[in-house]
Amino acid sequence: MRTTSELDAEASSVNGEVRLKAEQVRLAYGDLVVTDGLDFKVLGGSITAVIGPNGCGKSTLLRALGRLMKTSSGQVLLDGKRIDRMPTRDVAKVLGVLPQSPIAPEGLTVADLVSRGRHPHQAWYRQWSSSDQDAVAEALSWTGMFELAERPVDQLSGGQKQRAWISMALAQGTDLLLLDEPTTFLDLAHQIDTLDLVERLHSETGRTVVMVLHDLNLAARYAQRLVAMRDGAIVASGTPSEVLTEQLLSDVFDLDARVMPDPVAGTPLVVPIGGRHRHAPDPVLPASDPP
């Protein structure tokens, strides 16, 4: 498990303040302890992907960071303040959370769904205004959903639904987004489309993003920082090249694999071996063209 001092050293080496932090967090479902004594930091202006095998605590950690789950002990800090002591409305103005496979009420239109992102900005003395309408329109435009604003959410494709939910998070006006498996159940083209959108949000608006991903190669392409978990503990964190090593894949995923440069992105590319090819000779790779 990474210690607090190690995480502090890592944070100081990266440009960006610590926006969200878990300190010695214990998370449990009844008697089932998922993680105990966990430290985790989210650096401002970064895209962080949390990776690990099923059941290792990735989504549980994200729920705690988003205040969707109480800690048994320890604390979560949002911009230096204990998130459990902050008013819900104040948290929602800073932090947007997209859980796994969210479900919209039947018949709810895209525009209605996205407008719900403006609820944290409403009060008895401040009802719906032109600024709210502008925020919804801008969010729909950002995600390419403006033409589908009046379409019921339950009539959308999987990729369109994901864009609609991301639109709602954008309309919320937060600069910190937590996305729990945003590519689940999407085909490869829509996975790329969704992650391209996340990358645009980061690069063009400076949003800080934390997402749980299962696809290691997509995590390496789209995240600046990877955090690997196993059995409720963080076992490695750093750049994709630092984290995705053949030894870590064996230790964390029990996976025999080769790691080589992605020919498109230059990021680490994980190639699983599997039983059929475990004793096959290494392939002869084509020689690189001379510079």
C-alpha cells in the first residue's frame, strides 16, 4: 500500500494542487470490509484512471470520494474541507459524479435530464433563469446532444445515453468529475467516442477527472496518471509507463502479458498471453523504418 508520505512526494512532483483526498479511509458494507487505511489523492487539472481486478474496491473508493458512501473511519477532503461536513449543495457545485449504469425515469427527455444538473444552483429565492438555460444549452452542445434534446432518454443508444448523462454533469457546472466505468456496455467505437469527449473536457476546460476503467490500454491512452488497486489497497500509482509493467500485471491481475509501445499513441500496450500462447516463441517484430 502506498503511504501518505509517498503520495505527498508524488503530488509535489506534479503540477496541480490536491483537490480531493482520502486519508486512512476504511470502507465497508456491513461486516464486509472493502478497504482499510487507504490513502488517495486527486491532483487538480489531471485525468486519473483507477484500475484493478473485479472486486478490488475501485467503485467503492469512487463512491466514497463522491460522498455516495460513508467512511467507517478516516476522512475524505474536498479542497481541504471534510466532505461529510459540507452542505450537499456546496459539494454538488464543485463535484459531479456519474455512477455505473445510471437509469433515468421513463419518458424523461434529454433536456429534462440535463436540466437536473442545475438543481444545486436553485433556491427558493432563485428559480430557473436564463443562465440556467444557457448552461444546459452549452452542455448539450459540448456533447453533441443538442439535436436530441427532446428525445426520451430511454430511446437513445448506449453511447447517446452516456453523452446525455455527461451533459447533465457538465450542466452542473463542476470542475471535478468522477466517472465510474463510463464505457461499460459500450462498443469499442462508442468507448473511444466517450473517452475522446472526456479528454476534450480536460484539455479545453481544465476539468479534473477521475474515472474507473477496465480496459488497461484505453486507461493508458487517456489518463495521465494510473492508480492500480488490489484487495482494497493501492499497490501502484504514477504515469502509465510507470504503472503498467509486466510484473505489476502479474501481481495485480494474475495476468501473464507483454507490454510494448502502442504504435498509435506511444503509451504502454498490454498484450495478454493466455495458455494457448504461453510457450510459443516470441514473435519477430518488423524492423523500424530508419529515421
